[in-house]
Amino acid sequence: MLERLQNVDRRIIYVLLFIVCFIPMANPIGIPLEVNETTQMVYDIVEGLNPSSDKVLFVMDYSVGGSADVHPQAVAVAKHLAKRGIPTVMVAFVNDGTMFAEQIITSLGDQVVYGTDVINLGYMAGMETAVKAFVEAPKTAFNVDFRGNSVASQPIMANVSSIRDFSFIIDFQTGQPGYQDFLRQLPPGMSYAAGIVTVSVPNVMPYLNSGQLSGLLQGLRGAAEYEVLLREPGEGSARMDAQSMAHVVIIAFILIGNAAYFLSRNKAGGPKA
Amino acid sequence: MRRTIPVLIVSGIGFLLLASYFFNFAIGPTDLDGISSLITNWGVIVAAFAVGLASVNLIRIHSAKVSRRRADWIHSLALLLTMAVFIIVGVYSKHNPDSAGAKALFQNLFDYSYSPFGSAMFAILAFYVASASYRAFRARSFEASLLLVAAVLVMLGNAPIGALIWNKFPVIGNWLLTVINMTGQRGITIGVAIGGFATSMRVLLGFDRGHLGIGD
């Protein structure tokens, strides 16, 4: 029995995990969520922006693999920016990002006027080289936007002559180019926040602590917290219940495995040499 | 010559770009900053061509697999057909921006096939992680026990259900992340930066030529 508990068939784990993820997705439980300080920082920055004078650079650097974690963050922040009427320039240095940008702009519907309130500049290849090229000349980096319109003729780009014309930069990313590439290329003193996948959160902490990052959205939880602040539940909140239950299952199996290990060790007469 | 010219190009361009971060002076009709921007733009163009080259290479390899009926050739055929659909629809919609149908088709292909399949590929990892955690997190030693306890505390601190079980779990998880983890990560980041600097100098000075495909 103890041996079996230490070697549970992985298919049982897979099925249980699937069930505990599926049920809350179909029938949300509504586990209360406390908002993290780093999410509050991003929200406060957006709340403090002035619609008549401030512009935001919205960087879509995530691929489809990490989109389950990061896309709900981007949707929530885009909704907030649209609600406040903050002009938003979207750009991507990962090829999938530009398609997610179009998805978000379409979902905002009549809340935004393309070309005046929002623009999707498109994708630029080259990783950090592309980031450097864009930071040096944001207005001329793209001749046409993703939809084929001349960038210079768009009202939203009228007063953009340098990267410092963006009051706030938020970068949604799953890998490269990431926050390190931007922090190397941006001039000092710019307000820069990131939305990242949960597994990258430990790596980002030094940059947050030093003040190089003005805020951080931590994975799916960051999206759910932002939706709580917006008072508009969305994909993030819907999936957090499933994530919670999945955590419980994983922890339960870890504890069962360890309990069986210790009991079998005591039964065998103490630790082996 | 075959080794020297590429090394000279790498060193010259590299030191020029490095110098532009510290100095700026006139060079002919332009200045160092202007030359640096020009080279950066060349880099973007080369990267764009590299993306195209990668696609051509992919087509070449998988076409050969299909034509010679090698193992799993049917998957290569699926890849080539999918690529063709995306390329045809994408190029058509790009050159016909007024065609709402083409634009909608390309977006729908991304939203309803590429994106869900890509997400699913990574979602499968969740099951592997669950199974691997169950097998790997055994308190066989002091260090393993420490890892186990830290992992459980951070998981419970991150999941909303942890706060429901005990309101101190988020506090403990956050402390582990922002104090213990951060100090370690800071050391790693500084070490990586110093190592990266040393490697960069080796490349710029021509001691390391692996990137040129000609070895040391």
C-alpha cells in the first residue's frame, strides 16, 4: 500500500488534474482574491495618466505558448486604458504579438477609434536590435502600421518624436525580447512595467526591488487581480479557481508521496545508510 | 583571409556600437550616433531576412522528407500545407488591406487554430509538472526537505485558496519570493552579466569564433 502511494500511476494524476481544472472553469467557485502590491502599482500608474497629454506604449511580446498566462493581463490593461481614454500605441517584437494586438483592438469595439485612440504598428524582427531601433526612432521605425496605413498620417503618432513622449511603457512578454532587453535600451527614468508568466516572477524580483520596474503583473493571478481592481471579471478571474484547485491537487499528491515515503522508511527500520 | 575578414567585421562593428554608448563625435557628414542607428537598422533588415531564410529552410527539409517518404512524412506534409495556407492568406490580406474577408480569415486562422494549438502544447506541461513534482519532491535529505517546504509555501502563497486556508500563507510566500529568492537571483544576475561581458569581449577581440562557424 505504502509502495503504491509512493508510485501512483501518472494517469491518475492527469485525470484528477483535468477534473479539478475543468469543474471550476465550467462552474466558477469565486474564491476571493487579494490584490498584490505590484499589480496595484500598475493600476495606479494607469489611473494617474492624463488622457489629453499622456501616451502609452503597449508592447506585445508574448507568444501563443504563454498567452494563457499573459493575454488576460493585456486584455485587462487595454480595457483600463480604453476606459480612461489614454492613447495607446501597440507594437510587437515577437511575431505572435501583433495578432494578439489585433484581437484586443477588435474586442474593444467602439470604445476606441483606430488611429486616434489606438494603433497597431506591427511586428519588427530582430529581438533586442529591433527594440534598440524602435527606442531610437519610434515614429520612423514603421512606415506603415499592421493595417497598411501610413504611420506618419495617424493622429496618435502626431506628437511622438522620441521614446520619452511615452509616459508609460507596459511590456507583456513570455521570453525574448524581455524586460532585460528593454531596460538596457530605454533611457533612464522612464516608467516601465511588465506583465510576465508566473515562472519568470522569481527572476524579475531584483529589477522590481531596485525600482527599474515601476510595476509587475504576475502571471494569471496578476490578470485576475487587475480585473478585481477594474471591477470587471474576465478570463483571469475565471481561470484562477482552476489554478487554485490544481495547486491543491499537486500539493496533496506531494504530501501523500512524502507521508508514504516516511511511513515506509520507519517500517523498514529507519533511514538507510 | 577567410577567418580574418569576418573577425574584423565583427570587431569593428561591435566596438563602433559600444563606443556610441559613451561618445559622440562627427564623422564626415554624420556622427557616431547616426552611424550606430544606421547599423542597428541594417541589423533589423538582416533579422527579417533571417526569418525568411528559416521558412525557406523549413520548406526544403520537410519537402525532402515528403518526397522521400521518410518516417513521419505525413506530419511534414501537414506542416507544409498549413504553412502554405497561412502564407497565401497572410500575403493576400497584406497586399489587399481593403479585403475584409481576407483579413478576417487570417485573424480567424490565428485565433481559432494556431493560438489554441500553441496554448494546448504548453498546457500539456502542467500535467508533466504535476507528475514530476509528485515524484521529485521527496524529503530524502535536508536540502530536499527545504526545497519541498519552500515550493509548497510559495504555491500556497500564490494560489487564492492558500489565503483561505491560512491568511499567513501569502505573507510567507511573498517573503520567500522577495527576500530569499531575490538575494539569490541578484547574485545570479550579476554573475551572468559579468560572464556575458567577458564572453562579449572574447567575441569582439576575435578569441571566440564559434558564432562564425570556424571554431576557436
